[in-house]
Amino acid sequence: MARNLRTRHAEIDLLVRRGPLVVAVEVKTRRHHLAPELTVCTRQRSGLRRALMELAEGMRRRPRVLRIDVVAVRPLAADTWDVRCFPGVEFHPSPD
């Protein structure tokens, strides 16, 4: 749906939709960190959650389920990357 989407609560790297599910994806790339996914702090997750809920309220087809995923990217060699996806816990947008 979008990439690098700025809201008043957070910037969403990727916003994707599959049917009733809308996912905010946070992409973390770190050259010298063994676990880039661990660099997503509680405050950042909270901002992403608020941003996603606010966006869901304004969507024409309101999603039934929301989720925040983290994709961790680490370069290993010249053309080799370690890419791991960590799906988050699904939650429901606030009711009307």
C-alpha cells in the first residue's frame, strides 16, 4: 500500500495489506549488529501501533486485523544478505 509512510506517531517503512489484514513492517538494517530486530524499542513499537490504528480508522475498507512485523537485514559478504522476518502479534483496530 505504501512505503516510508510518515504519520504523526511514527514512520512506517512498509504498509501492506492482504484481505482483512494490514501490516506495518519495520525494516532494520545493521552492518555490525548480530540481531538488528532487537534494536526496535518499546517506544518505537508503541508509535507504530498508534500510527497503524489511526491509519486503519481512515481506510475505506476497514481492516479487521492489524499486525506489526520486523524485518532484520544484515550484510554478510559482498552480495550476500541475511534477511529474517519476525511476524508480530495480531491485534484488532478500535471498534467504531
